[in-house]
Amino acid sequence: MSTPVVIVGQNPNLATHAIKYLAPEYEVVAFVESPEEAATAIPAFLAGEDAAVESPLGSKNLSNGIKAVIVGGTYDDAKFKAAKAAVPNSTVPWLQYDASKPEPTHDAAGGAELIARIKAALAGVDFGTDSVTLY
């Protein structure tokens, strides 16, 4: 069974590739495009409920809730903190892009590197615990 996750970001093209390459280990149930949308959608997802999000990306399968939130690299520290602060009762790990690492190239190799970093970070988190892990 795949682990259900949510991606918060601003680039639907990157999210589309992430959805494809995180599978089959991880199922992206939704792509949330703004901190404001995250403030309402993520609490609903944590409760196993559907939420209206603008993006059609993701399986929308909330039968197992969500187990982690992956925040994309277009979210700097301030945007990341705003999105996370909007969900004060979070019970899942949050993954934040590590801006101190070299930016992956914008090609297939760079995408593979980024997915590998995300998968490695997810492999090390304690699902069911509110935490922040850099990838």
C-alpha cells in the first residue's frame, strides 16, 4: 500500500513529475498551491475529509488520510513557516526543501535527484509526529 502525502508548491509541472516518480511508494493525494489554501485543505485532509483545492492534480483518495506534507522549493522559509503555522494541530511530518544544498538541474537528472532526496527524507521520518525534515 502506498503512503498518502500532499505536495504544497507553486509549480504544477514539477508536481506532475513528482506524482509520477514518488509512486508506487507514495501516493500524492493532492497538490496545494498556496499557503492560504494549505490553511484550509491540510486540516481537512488530516481529518480524512475532502477539501476544495484549485489543482486537479493528485488522486483525491483520502481513505487513509495523509501521512506527510511535502513543501516545494519555491517556498522560502517565510512561506514554509506561514503554511505550517496555518495548521497548528498538525500530526504529520512536513518536508521542507533544503536551500543550502545545490539546486538540482532542471532536467531529468535533476528531477531524479530531487525525488531521491524526497524519498530519502520520507524514509527517515516518524509518521504520525509533527516535525520538519529538510530534503
